[in-house]
Amino acid sequence: MNVRKLEDGRIVLELEKAELDPLARPVIAHAEEMHSALLDLADILRSAGYGMRDQFRQPPHPWDAGAQHPSIEK
């Protein structure tokens, strides 16, 4: 993890994918004892981890007239 404080006062956290869940899991496990800001951070970490695993990308212009779609019927 790399933590940087910017000149304008913002803080930047840089985490590797493997670091996300070990940070979020204990916070979520003890949610009743945690402050809401920490719970929000755990949710952001979990969402980021999920986003890294989700490889779906919307094809360009899928709703344009004449766009080809794969058939779901057999």
C-alpha cells in the first residue's frame, strides 16, 4: 500500500488487488463496532476488487439500428 498526501490536502491510497479483501474483511466482520466512514471505505475496497475481477465490457454501440446481437435462443 502506498499512501500519499496531495498539496490540496487530499489523500491518495494505492493498493494492489491482493490487499483489498484483507483490509475490507475485518471491517465488515465487525461492522457494528465501526464508524460509517470506515464502513464506506470497506465497501469501496470490496467494489474495487469486484470491478477488477469483472471483465465484461459493453460492446461499442450495441443499441444502434442494425447492430448484431448473439442469439440466446437455440
